[in-house]
Amino acid sequence: MILLLLLLCAVLIVWIFIGMAVWRGVSTISSIDELSHRTSNGPLLSVIVPARNEEETITDSILSQLQQDYQQIQWILVNDRSTDGTTERLEELAEMDRRISVVHIDSLEKGWLGKNQALYKGYQVSEGELILFTDADVIFNDPSILTKAVSLLRTQKLDHLTLAPHIKSQSFWLKSFVAFFLFGFSFYKRPWKANDPSSKVGMGIGAFNLITRSAYEEIGTHEEIKHMPDDDLQLGVQLKKHHKKQFFLIALNSLEVEWYRSLKEAFNGLEKNTFAGLHYSMLLVLFAMFGVFSSTVLPFFTIFSMEPAIRIVSMLILLLIGITYLKVIKQMTKESPLLFLALPFTAMLFIYYIGRATLLTYKRGGIEWRGTVYSFKELKRKRK
């Protein structure tokens, strides 16, 4: 009982610091939706969209982008070795609007991950002073979002602007899992720190990475991160390493993406980033799993302890978790705060997800990403 009480006291102290940091940090994150409409004139913007087997989403995504009121845009759609009907969808879109061009990739070059190569190939044929990297399943709900983004980038003299979209989920458990993922992401990655020039924290969101061409070339383009599965985040990290000015905002009403349609899809889709995010370290994996259990699962059980001290400490922990969780959910999502009631079960799912991703990475000898397996040894060697 003494050891359990000491563990819970340690957890309480951690949550006091995490809660204070997250509350202050999340409170500073603004929404681009709140910005007024600006002039739609500006330099040429090259929108680069990689697509591998995206026949179900690419058309709706591009059609939503074509409604943008920004005047100077070219779209470069990169067909990354698709085996479904994506090729036909892309060609149909190109015939629809002369501003759209299509690049076809038939093979993967050595040392590259598929999406990273596709983004780089798109850049090579682009002409814009500004470049937007976005995904093939993102819906642009606000026709002025590009105008707002470019205007903010230029008036604030930014090198990079990244926006977090609303993540649309259908089922209750998928909503809960995504909410918990964002909850953990908030205090693990501290995205608000990207807005602080003195901080080394860099941030990048795959749905919307707007960057000046000069800054992108100065950091070495995607060639510098060609082997990294978390390419969107690493783009932001590289920019911060080069002391570039970046900004992170949320865009819950302007941008929308349905990450996954089921928990199984989520587990499979996020698998590539899990071990990489933990720096391919088994020690960090075990620490993460133990940390999640002791900090967000254990207190839900120990609150029923017969020992008064354990009950009181557990109640305080749950209070801090609740306050922090509700702050993140309210600021970073459009989901109901009632998802907090499923927190201990979602945390267990998260622990399973970390363990599953790690074991599969070892079993396969690497990560499987959109039909291609990339060597674990090579990824780990290049990560160092």
C-alpha cells in the first residue's frame, strides 16, 4: 500500500505540472477561423497533393479546393504508384480545370518513403513562391481559408504555417480514441511551443503545411527527411532547427478530414508513426505504456481503495485529468466532453495500440505503409 501511495503521489505531482502547462499552452492556441477575410491577391501558390490509392476521397477533396477564392493557385496531384482507380480520378480532375497537373510515379527510389518522394516530385515541377503540402482526403470547407492563410503568412512574415483540421469520426470508440490521441499529443508534443521563436519545438500537420519556397529549399526539401514516416511533423522540426519562423493554428471549421472509418483502420494507419515517434526505443515504448497506465488508468481503480489516503490522492488525480482533458477537447476538437467517461477504457486501447505497433514493426522487420514495407534497421539507422 505504501508503494502504491507513493506511486500515486508521484502521478499527482506530474499531473499538477502537466495540467498547468497544458492549460496555459492550449489557451494560447488561436483559430484561423476567427480571422477576417483578407485580399485574395498574392504570389503563386503551388498546392501539392500526394495520392496513393485514394479513389474514394481525392475527387471530393480537390473539388472543395477548387472553390477557393485565392486567385493565384496551381494544383499538382502526384499519383504515387496507385493500383486502384486513383489514376483515372486524377486525369478527370486535370481535364476539369487547367490549373491542375498530374505527376505519375511508377517506382520508389532507394532511400525514400513513398509519400515523401511524392511530395518532393511535386515540388520539382511546382512554380509557386509558396507551397502547400496537403493530403488527398482533406475537405476545405471555407472557400477563403487559403486567402486567410497566405495573408497571415505574409503579414506576420512567417516561413511556415500549419493548421490542425477537425478530425471527423463516426463511431463512439473511434471518437474516444482520436480524442485521447489529441490529449496525449498535446502534452507530449506541446504544439503551442511552435509559435515561440525561442523554443526548439517544431510542428507540422499533414493536412495543411504552408511554407515559403525559399525556406523549404534552405532546409534541404524532403530530401532531408525522405526516410521519416512522420514527414509532416519532421518538416516543422527541420524548420525550427534552421531558426525559421513558424506558426500553429487550429482550423476546426475550415478544414475537415476523416482520419479513419474504424478503430482497426486507426490502429493500422497510425502504426507507421508510433515506433518512430518513440525514436525506435524499446525503453521509451515500455515507459510510455507504463506511464499511460499509471497516470490515466490506475487512478480510476484506486479511487475505490479502502485506504483513505489512496482514495483522496486518486480523486485529486482524476480531477486534474478531467480539467486538462476537457480543456484540450474543447480547444482542439469539436467532440463532446462526455468522452471523458470512456477515458480509462480508451487509455487501455491506446496501450494496446502502442504495443501492437511495436511488435508488428519487429515482426515485419520494418513498417508497412500503403503496401510497401520499409526496413526497420534502415529507418532506425537514418533516424539517428
